[in-house]
Amino acid sequence: MRRDEPGHALPAWLRDQPPAASEPPPARKSFRRVVRPEGAGSEPKSETPETAATAVQAAERPVASVPFGTPLLPPAGAADDAGETPSPEPGAPRSEDMPRSEETEPSVTASEPSPVNASGEDCPDPVVEAEEPWAPHQAGEHDPSALLPHAFEHQPSTVDLASDVLVRRSRRSSPAGWRRGVQRFAKGLLEPGDSTGSARHEHLVERIRQPISGDYRIAVLSLKGGVGKTTTTIGLGSTFASLRGDCVVAVDANPDFGTLAQRIPQQTDATVRDLLAAAPTIRRYSDVRAHTSQAPSRLEVLASERDPAVSEAFSEDDYRAVVDILQVFYNIILTDCGTGIMHSAMRGVLDLANALVLVGSPALDGARSAAATLDWLQAHGYDDLVDRTVVVISAPRPGTSTIDMDALTAHFLARCRALHVVPFDEHLAEGAEIDLERLRPATRRAFVELAAIVADDFPPLSGRHAGRG
């Protein structure tokens, strides 16, 4: 049976019609596998006329279109049911008649004759070598990744996810002045930078925000009244509280009816006596907060007793007990001392203080009182406290003083750590509640500088001052 004849034994998917007689089938081109005999330098064998004729007849046969993945064998039992085997086409060469080579496999021939050179001999066909399968690069072979010596040395880790690498931060706006106007007009494309004053302020704030190991206790002292001791305590404490994130408290230890609590909004009538009475029940910060008043700057104030007769009983042991409670919940503790240096609680204040702020005035009597205080401290064994003392000259009235400030500064710097001047301010002279936002810029800047000077002693606290108290 022929392939193009419908029959029982041939599946339907192999019954393709041959092309029309008027349209000869296109010649199929393929490469001929060249068989080289054994031995070096031998020429490849050329085709014979018989093999060329066989290739032409094979090219004229119709080709069945078989879908990809379909088996080419007929279904099992199809030949048995038909009872016969398909016979080859008439005139087609039989497989036993085709020449074979004992040394080679059957060749795959092309449909076109081999090219002939000018001498009449067959030209050898180009040898088509099979492409080698892909294999990983072995050691010593050419590897493209070897051109990047540092490509695989870095191991990814959480360090690669730093905020300065992944986060696109917007430019910080200029604080004020013409720089802010330029930045807004340029829509952020032009950064004028910070002014010298702004950069200096940022440096002061960094000094103020230094970390503190445990708590830091500051005693504000003056032997002469009316020189601005209480206003200095509020201004310094409010600056610390507004620029730092920790808790700051000021204690009124003045036995002569202190006015520290009257310089901030009053939120409670509790005093140091009430805090000492509630000491056995204090377990958390809110228990202490119930006995203090807080200013808008977040500074808390623990008031003294209102009755002068009762406040005289405030002894050294009482002050130490108050500090033991406050140092658990507050990082900076300021104490507004009285003018009497021989007071019973003064010894406890000086023994527990890490730094001393001595307030004076730009007058001769105020300077002498401050110098006498330093003499008394050195005479009673507080030389280390004198070395860490910051002298504050607070101007009680506007105008320029007739005192030679250069000579006064040189005298105190020879004995103390620093000297700083706080200018006169109408808001401080009112004697009412103090608000940092209402201070003049020069006065506000003076308190920031004073806080930075005091904060410069914070790091040594973890060293040579760690054992005090």
C-alpha cells in the first residue's frame, strides 16, 4: 500500500495529500555529514550517482505534518487487524540495495550535487562540527566575573540598609531671615546655608544635650540678695528642660520664704514637706509629679514650705532624703539655696553638688560677696567645688556699669572654671512668672551659653566625679 492511498492500516493523521503536479516541491537543503576515513590527511568521500538519485527521490516524496509531541508509530494492533504490512513504493530503492560502508554510519545527503572546481574534481564540503553543550567555567578558564575582582567580595547585611543610603531626605529649611526667603523663592533648588549665628547656636545645643551618667546636681548660691539668684535658677533650668529630652527639677531650699515656686505657673500646693511625708508610698514618676509644678519649658519646681517657722526645721538630713527621691526620676537637679551659708541644710547641698553656680552683680559689693563665698568654700574643704564653679554676673538694671569688667573677669577666671554675663531683661525684672519666649534674644542666648558652659562638665561625671554623693 502506498502512503498517499487511504487504507485501513494507515492512520488518518498520516494521510496527507501530495502537492499539485504543476507546483514542484521545493528542494530541501541540508548538510551532508562528511565521513573521513582513518588516517591523517585523507580527503572526504564524494557522493556516487546512485546516492544522489536516491536523495532526489526522497526530496520528491510528500512530507506529513506531525504535531509536536505526537508519536510516529501507528497504534498497537493496527497492522495485525489489517493482516498485511505496507509495501514500499514501486521504483524506490530498497535498503539492501543502497551502498553501505563498514567503517561509517549511513550518510545524510543533500538534495543538490556537490560543487565542482575548475579541474573537474569535487570540492570538499565544509565540515559542520556539533556545538559542545554548555558547562560551568572550570578553574583557570576564562570567566567574565573574573573581570570584576570585587563583585562578590561584599556580603549583604543590615548595614546596607542605612537610612542615609535608602531614605531621600528633604533639605532642611533655613531658620529665618533672608535665607528662608531665598529658599522659598528658589523652591528648594538653592540652599543658602546656615548663618554664623545659627551654626553657633547648633553647636551650643549639642553641648547642652550631652548624655549624663546618673543625675547631675547644680547648686545656685549667692550670699547677697537681690542679685538675680532665683531668676538665674529658673532661666538655667528652663533652658536645660526645653533643649534636653530628660526630666529637670529645681528645688527651693531657701529657708527664708523662698519665691522659686512663684516664678512659674502654680499647679499644686504641695511642698518638700509633703514629698517627704509621702516618701514611703512613692513608686513611680507620677507619684513625685503630684508634688511639683511645671513651667511651659517643662521645668518642674518643688516648692519650699510657706511658713518660715516650719521651714527652719528643714535640715541636712531632710535635704538628703529629698535628693534620694528625686535622683531616681530626674537627670538634672538644681537647688536654689538661701543667702545664709551657715544654714543647717547648706552642708548637705554642698556635699551633694556636682557643680556650683555663684551669682553676683556688676557692682563692687556684689563682686566682694562672690569672692568671699569662694574664700569660705576653700577654707572649709570645698576646693574641688570651687574649681568647677561658674560665676554669673547678672545685671539688675539697664545701662552700662562703671565696674571694669575685664579686671573682674580676670579675677574670677583665676579661681573658677568660667564667668558669664547675663544682660538686663525687663521680663526678668518684673518678678512674675518667667517665660523663655518673652525674653529678649540677647538674654535668651545668654542662658543658652550658660547652660552649655555648665554642660561641659557632664562627661567627667562618669570619671572622677562618679563617686561624689
